[in-house]
Amino acid sequence: MKKIRNVVLAAAALSLASSLANASPEDSIRKALEKVVPGIEITSIQPAPIDGLYEVMAGTDLMYVTKDGRYFMSGHIVDLKDRKDLTEPRLAAARVKLLDKIGKDEMVVFSSNQPKHTVTVFTDIECGYCRKLHSQIADYEKEGISVQYLFFPRAGKGSPAYEEAVSVWCAGDDEARRTAMTKAKSGKKIEAKTCDNPIDAHMALGEDLGLRGTPAILTDSGELIPGYVDPKRLAARLNGDVGS
């Protein structure tokens, strides 16, 4: 799925949208966006931190639109006085809400015995840094980090990585899936199997989040971290240690 922001920017036509004189800002904005992006699913429209701007959420896409529905802005609003990103917390909340649509029983989970944090990792079995991350799974667990995996084969449906993901999921119960995951990520061949599986749902969620590569780490607070992060650095970051 293309990100809404890119569709809107490509259209470059919000300035063509006209609003009714007596319409509310919410109605004006909704009409303007629906004219440019037919079928857009707007989840919320509310005043932004800057007077005259409204924040529009469409899934995990966040955009700012003037109250007359004419001008569109993409990017983050930062409070320079307080040195706070005012946009990221809204995006984080939207990511968590999307993730909640997939239950833990639809993930391959490696749990820490003394969990402090849970991260969701979008993974591709063929990805080198995904394999590096998994080779240290015991170290993440020692740091108090539980890892729940979702599959995001970058080559798409029908690729070898996709078929491997299906085989891992269909290996059996939770323990069998963990064993198959570890075996596949070490480069060993696993038995090809098929069954009802959530792989397509995992990929759709990754698309909705705008993922561009793997691994991608989604923290329990909704922060999206692209790429590999070693266990100690990730633990420091999750714990809020300065300089992590």
C-alpha cells in the first residue's frame, strides 16, 4: 500500500480544493483530501499545536492541513523552546494501535525470563542483519528484552523468504516454530510446509507502517527503529539511558 503522504504529494493538488464558506474546518479538510485521494480512510482530524493547522491521521500517516483545506504540510512539528518533537508521540500511538490488531498468538515469540521490555521485530529469514540479530537472541533475553517476530519478506509473496516464513509458521506448536526459526536463520534447510498462516497479515502491517527494510524494531512505546541494534545498546535505549 502506498503511503498516503506520497499520494497526496504526488497529486500536489490540495490548493485546487475549495471549501464551503460555512463548513467547519473538519469538513473542509475532509472534503479537500477526499477530492485529491478518493477512498482515503481518515481516522481523526483535530487541531494541531500550531494555530490554524489541523492534524489529520490516516492509519499511521500524519499530515498537517490548514483549516480551510487548501494547504498541506508534511513533516514533524518541533517545539524549539522545550526541545520536543510533538509529532512523534502521535505516530507512536498510531503504530501501537495498528500492532494491536495482531495477537501474540500470531507471532513467533522468544520470551525473556525476566522481561523488562517487549519489542516487535519485522524480519526476513534471508536478511543478513536479521540473522545477526537472531544469533544474539539469548543476549536480548538476558537484557530483559522479549522479542516477538513478524515476517516481512522483502522480495514479496512467493519468494524463497516468503516460503521459508510459511514453513517456519507451519512447523508446529510455539516451540517447534522457535526451533524452525533458529534453524532457518542459521542457514540450515527446514522442512517445507504449508498451512493457514498470518504471513500476509504481517506483510500488510509492515506496509501500513511504511517499512523499507529489515530488521525493523517496533518498541513497546511505539518507536520504530530501522535496522539492527545490538542487545546492550537496545536495552540502554529502551531503559532511557542518556547517550544510547
